[in-house]
Amino acid sequence: MLHHRNLTHHQYLQQWHIGQALHNGGPVWVWQPTKKMDQKKGEMYFKEKNSNKGEVLKHLSKTTFLDHENSAFYHGRLYKTSPPAPIVTWESSDNPRPDHESPSWLTASEFQDTNPVFQDKIDRLLALLRLSKKTVIYSGAGISTSAGVGQAARGGNTKSGASSTDAQPTTTHMALASLKEKGLIHSWIQQNHDGLPQKAGYPQEDIIEIHGSWYDPSNPVVCYDGALKSDLYGKMKDAADSADLVIVLGTSLSGL
């Protein structure tokens, strides 16, 4: 299970502009920094080169999965030089969810990258979106908490058990709907029941509400001990099997 955390509102606003930058044919950024990081300030500035899908896959094929003790664990395998560690914004010794077991090193603590590192990650995400022919989104309760929808995971700003059909889309939902409109997202596997993607303008036919919906009588909410609908499971599997790029937001995927 991977440790997941929500983005700040400021970070959401930065992501909102990704679709427009892609639509305008911005540069593709991948790796190879030419400036060294300033460890004292915790900042790093990159000057990246243009790349292509083949180079990305070649790089990944030569790197191994990262152990949690690796300094690059927070940043992923696209980096050749590890950026500074993120800042702890909320510290906890508890595991992420009270109803799930987890390794002793995995806690509910929350982290946030420094602004230069975060901006660099936006550039890398932009590059991957442009290179991908099929991008699939997996989302969970973490993208809806700022709308007042509760989540099971522990967090510094968590509402437990709250739910409302009056909730409105967050900036994340709006950004994903915008990326879909520009042809950069092809399928959305939604673990929430809240209907916020559709309220944001995301088309119903391209969303897989795998755990059910508050708004669709033909797709009732699935309890923890329930079974997924076979047709939706098939669609989810097909989407994952055929994806070039999978983006996971606000979920540990432990419920799938």
C-alpha cells in the first residue's frame, strides 16, 4: 500500500493550468538536471531536456523499485538525482487507516514538497500526459475531503463519516474534467460515491464508479464486505491493462 496525501489548495490551483499548457503545445520535460540542488534551502531547480516515450521507458527499465529507506522514495524513479525530502506538515505515529494493517514505517503523517520540487513534478506530469495515448485516473476519498466528504483514512484535516449530496466539486475534479475535455484523460476509475466528477462536467460514459454511486439506482454503493459489479470490474481491468499512464489521486488503492 502506498502512502497518499491530499494536495493543498495552492497546489490544486497550479494543477488547474496543466491542461491549458498542454493544449498550447508546451515543451516536454523529463529528467537530467543541470543545476545542483541547494540542500541548505531545500530547493532544487531543473533545466530539463526534451524526451520521448522510448527514452522514458528505457530509463525506467534500468531502475529498480524504490525501498522506503531510499532517499528517492518520495519522488519516484524518473529522477536520476534525488530531490530534497518533503516537509512534514502533519505528524502521526498511527497507521494511515484504523481498519487496515500497515508496515511499521508507514504512518498517517502528511508531507508537502518544497515549491521548486513541486513545480518540477508538475512539469514531469505534463510531459507524461503529452506522451500517453491512454491515461487512466484512479481516485479516492482524498480528493473530496475539501468538499466536505468524509474519508476512512486518518489525516490532519479529516472529517469522519460525513457525506452529503450537496457537496460541490473541488479544484481537482474541475482540473480532471478540463483535462478530459482536451483529450488528455481517457478513463476515470472513481472509488467515491459522491458524483463530484460528473458535477464538474466529466462525462458519465467515461467514468467507472467501481464502488457504486449515490445517484445511480442501478449501481448501489458497495460495502466493504460486498462484491464489485462484474461489468464494472471488467471495464476497470480493461482500462488498467491498456493504459500508458495511470495517475492515482487521494487513494492508497487498498480498497480494490
